[in-house]
Amino acid sequence: MNQARPIEILLVEDDPGDVLMAREALAEGKVANHLAVVADGVEAMAYLRAEGEFAERARPDLVLLDLNLPRKGGLEVLEELKADSDLKRIPVVVLTTSDAERDIVVSYDMHANAYIKKPVDFDQFVSVVRQIDEFFVSVVLLPPS
């Protein structure tokens, strides 16, 4: 139990159903973490860099990243994030429908912290998001913001 405060989670997801399920899963967690949501890769990078409308945002402690995004794909976001000296320590969990070997290998090559295939079933999806939350709140020591 190392986190004295709720963690800031950035969900990069364009599917409204998946956003709703993630919100539901995190709402019932042991710690009231804050969830910010952006719907594409361009917004994700603006959010991460605190640009424009996101200038006053809290720095994320964790990014949940879909790969299949409009405007800028998740792999591009991951590559930019991990190449940025100010952002590279933020843990990234790829949470996507793809189980393509190439996507898995490339994500880890780009220093994703975990790669999880989204379950199709609602209860399983909620369970997976809760486990991610529990792990990063209760087990992992996160770098200081």
C-alpha cells in the first residue's frame, strides 16, 4: 500500500463502450483514482505534454493505451511518449483488441510496461481494468510526478 494519494490515469480510447466499462471498473476500486479520457492519439500527446486545453491537467501516473486510434495510432503515441525525456517514465499499459504478434513485440520493443488483450465480455473487461488498477495502486512503486 505505497500510494498515499489517488493515481492519475489517462485512458486513451476511442470506443465509448470501453470508456464506460473502464469508468465503471475504476469507480469500484479501493482508491478513488482520477480517470482522464482522450479519444485519439493527437489528443493523447497534447494531454501528456500539457498543451492547449490540457495545460492545467494533472500529470498522469499511468497511461492505458489502445492501439487502434484515429488521427495518430497507439504505437505512434507509445513511441513519442517513450522518446520524450519528460514523459518516458510514465508506465504504459497497452489495452487493445489486437493479439497480433507484431503489435505485442513492437509494443514491448517501445517499452510498454504491459500488453493486455481486451476481453470482449463486460465482466471480464471490468475485472481486467480493476486488476490493473489494483496492481498499480497497491503493488507498484510509481516514479514521482
